[in-house]
Amino acid sequence: MRITDIRDLSIKMEGNIANAFVSFAEHDISLVALVSDVMRDGRPLVGYAFDSIGRFAQSGILRERMIPRLRRAAPESLLSEDGKLFDPAKVLQAIMRNEKPAGHGDRAAAAAAIELAVWDLNAKILDVPAHVLISQAFGGRGKADGIEVYAAGGYYYANESGATLKDELQSYADMGFSSFKMKIGGASLKEDIARIESALSVVDGDGSRLAVDANGRFDLKTALAYAEAIAPYKLRWYEEIGDPLDYDLNRRVAEAYPGRIATGENLFSAQDIKNLALYGGMRRGLDYFQMDPGLSYGLTEFAHAVAVLEELGYERSQVHPHGGHMINLHIAAGLGLGGCEAYPGVFQPFGGYAPECSLGGGRVHPTQAPGFGLEQKHELAPWLEKIVG
């Protein structure tokens, strides 16, 4: 059993939206396909995955470093001990050969796209949904009743779009979502408070159903000013308040803000998450960790980070991955995490779920398709066909 071909494709995301820091109009994503010699219905099985949403494609890293390393690896060195599946950890080790510790960044996302494609391929070999395979691989702690999700949006739209925050969140409520997240920090505090109050009208004033995300925008003074202003609303959480590596700022806000904070999507290794847990003021049983497998070397490293948190006294229910797509839905369900982000209206063709994913009571159930079920997502299916020719 072997991987016969590795392909990547950069795909531009649709939409002209922005958060407090960046416009997504120029962003693209790396899609990866691992073609195997395992045949099913006369065709080779292919594992698909992509890095994650809201960054850039990593074509150079993939084509110049990681894909050549994988091609040169001895086929037997990439297999599980029984030879029946590909070993994601061994594939990760092969593509990371000769890379120094730390220095994560785009390298972590490029590696993740390949490593996650292995999980898709293995689940297809076994003819099971990816969340079933993931649960079996990590102690059988998956959630058979689906995973709690919230609809992420509330961006700053270009003036000519005509979109309003309230209309956007109401459209998600009409789809069946009951909890939401919006952006702050791209306007003045006064304007953002008005936006928050507009968003709260969609959830009948229930702050526990609305989270806010500053995307790392604030210095300490601004972060504390926002914390004081939003505290009376008792929001779901206050996300990525300052620079992701400013653990001191995070700690000082956590000491001053009685509500939940959330962060971690821009930390790309288990060691980074350990440092956040040790030095960032994160509170056991309260705050949320949002690391994203597609940005942090894939499921192997992500599961390691979850284990590190548990060793430090945190609960896996405090982990809510960033990403809002099919891959992270399967991972959250398979590992039995506290919840998962959803992008029902933005970041196509990657964001959101296939129609076959059932939504009800604020929970989403992955489909029963083998693997991550990416082929069922209509917006993405043409790109999957293109990458394999």
C-alpha cells in the first residue's frame, strides 16, 4: 500500500469582508490530495484536506519542501504497524524532516493539510466517517449525538455590500443556529457597543448566546476598556483580545474581566498551548482554548495539545476549535470536545457544512460519508474533481 501521487491547489476564498485587522479579499487556501493505490469501485481512494480559513495558501512550502520529502519516503515507512493504514504521525515526521523546532507559522498549516488528508484517506479505507476513526484512535471519547456549534460572522463588510450585522445573524438563526459570534475592534468602542446591542436583538438580549472577537487587535488599555464596557452584557465570551503571544495581557484581562475569555487559534503547537495555560491566566472550568488543527500540524499535534491541557487540570470541554468547516466538525465530534465554530455564510467554498449535516438544538451531526465528507459539500466538490484531474 502506498501513496502514488500528492497534489496541491491554491483556491481563492469568496467574499469581501474584514475583521479588526485584515481584509479577507486576497486570502486563499491550500487544498491537498493524497492519491493512493487502494482501489474502490474501480478508482483509487484519495484523501483530501486543506489548511484552514482566514490565512493564505502555502504552495511554496508544500511544493518545495514537504511534498518532495513525502515522495522520497520509503512507502513502508509511512504505514501503521499492521500495514493496513497510513500512519499520520509517521507522515508528519517525514514531511517535517530537517525542520528546526519552533518557527511555526505557515509551515504548521502546510504540514496540517497533508497530515489531515491522511485521516481522510484512512477513514475511506475503513469506509467510516472520520469522526468514528478519530474516536477509536484517541480513546473512544467521541460524541455520537453531534457537537455544539455557534455561527461565526458579524464581520465588517464593504460599504457597497449593503449587508447589516443584524440581518446576517438573523439569517443564521433562520438556518437553525442558536448561538453566534461577531467581530469587534474594527470601529470605535462606542460603535462596537451599538453593534453588540444590535446583535443582541437577534437573541432576545441573551448575552450567553453571543460571543465577540477582537482578532488580537487591542493593547492592554483598550482591552480593559472593552472588558469594562461589555461585562454587563454577560456575553458568551471575549475572544483573542490582544496579540496571541502576549500572555501577560491575556492574564491581566482575565484577572479584571469576570466573564469567559477565549483564545489560541493563532498558536500552532502543543508547547504554545502549554505556555498559554501556564502563563496566560486561563481559568480552569471557564475559559476556552481555540487552537485549530488545520493551522497547527494537523490532528496529531492538536490531540497532543488537548492531552497537555488535561494534564494541567483543564477539561477537553474547554476546547472549541477555530475553523468552521467539515474537517474540524469531525475532529471536535471524534475527540469529544466542548464545541466547534461554524461559518454558514462566509469563506466559501470551504466554510460551513454539507446539506447532509443535520442541525438542531444548536448541535450539528457530521454526515455518515466516509472520511471528512468533503465531497458532499457542493461548493467544494468541483475543486476536488479539479485537483485529481
